[in-house]
Amino acid sequence: MSAGVRLHFGEGVVSDQEYIDSIRKDLEDTVKYFSQAKRQERELWVANEFLINLGVTFSSSELQAVENDPPDVRFREAEFEIKEILDPGRRRHAEYKAALEHAKKTLSIDQLLEPYHPRDITYSEIYNLVEAAVGKYISKYPVSVWENMDLLFYVNLEDTRAYIKHDLPEQSEITRSGFRSVSFVAGYLSGVLMARNGVPEFLSGKTPRVERRSAEPDC
């Protein structure tokens, strides 16, 4: 493609080089964001998105990062231990570092384009991913910690376009795990999959259930 005027952003125009420079800057910011130094910031963001999707009214000051976890984040009476579910084999920070190095060397927008193959995922698929992940953490914490832990998974899968409603199982390893509650956030969805007696009020009620942020259209 030619190196002339390339894209229109608002009322301005952007050349190929300006666009490539913006991609590089975005990738630099992304690499920093996914560093260990930004872990607490990411955990606070996950808890924030989870609560917004559930329709909870709150102030951001109520979300508190905990230095000596568990938990990772406290919110009112909730003790969130936050875990992430990625695509199998994905090493995200290394992935973005490699993308940044590639962007630094490229001279063409074409070389920055990657194939995109969006797919839909059902509620039950998310449930199965969470169920499999729960088992990994049972042996990590003593029973005394389980009983007061609100396990919150951030389901972060590549190229996922839409979430399809599907009935969720009532009984599984999740309900037998011993944690006080098990929940997830994925895009504009938040699900409370298990909640025992004594959970904070905003987590109580019939489970499993999934709530969708009102800004997201129904599938």
C-alpha cells in the first residue's frame, strides 16, 4: 500500500507512519499494563467490571487492593481472590512484547494486520472453564481460607464475539469446592455460580445465575 494519506480519524487524516506509531505506542502501554507492577491495578479493574455487570451501585473507593493476599481485593464484606482464564498455552505478556518488537521493525501497515476469526461461546462453556479452573486452587489454600474466600475468575479469551444463553448445571465441582462463592466476569457478563450462606448480600440469591450489563444487547 502507498505511504500517502491513509486513514481519517474524526476531521483529521492520519498517514501510514502516524498510524504505525500509534500502534507502537498502544503496544508499549499494553506491555506496561500487563507487567507485574500493574497487577493490583488489573485486579481492581476486574472487580470493578464484575460489580458493574451485576448492577451493583458502589463507589470506586470501596474497592481496596490488599498487599498481603489473599484476598486480592476487598469490597465491603467480599474477599475477592482474582484469577484469570486464558486460552490454553497463551502467555499474554510475552505475546504483547513480541508484538511490540514486531511493530518496531515494521514499515508497512499490512505487516501489522493479523487474521481475525471471531467465535461465539455459550454460558455453559464458560461454566465448564471455571469448573476446571476451580480444581487448580483447592490445594493451594487451607480450608480456613476457603470458607471466607470469594473466588472471582476473569474469563479472557481471544476472538470471542458473543455469549449465547444456555442453561447452567445446578450441581458440580464448583458447589463442592468449599469456597464461600465462585463467580466470573467475561466482557459485559458477570456470573455468580455458587454462593454459600453468609456471602455478602450482592452475591446472595439463586445460583448459578448470569447477569448482563444493560449496555450490551441481548444475544
